[in-house]
Amino acid sequence: MQLKFALLLVCLYASVFSCYINLLHMCVLMLAMLLDLGSIIPLVLLKKCIFLFAV
């Protein structure tokens, strides 16, 4: 539980100090994937988001 909270804080700080809105979107998808490991949809969206973020 503390790990998820720490990850959320890191993502919030990253979104505040970064000009990339995609970074926040990627962090939200990562949190969704951590909270529901049985779902494959967040994983697919995360891969798509990482590809767009890298390009």
C-alpha cells in the first residue's frame, strides 16, 4: 500500500514539474495496471502510450 502511495506521489511531482501531459497519463495507466493486474487493457494502453511518448 505504501509503495502505491509513493508511486502516486512521484507521478504527481513528475506531472507538475514536466511539460509533458503524456507523462501524467502514463502514470495513471501504470497505477491502474498495479491496482488490477488481471486486466490486460491497461497494459495495452500503456504500451501504446509509451510508444507515443517515445516518438
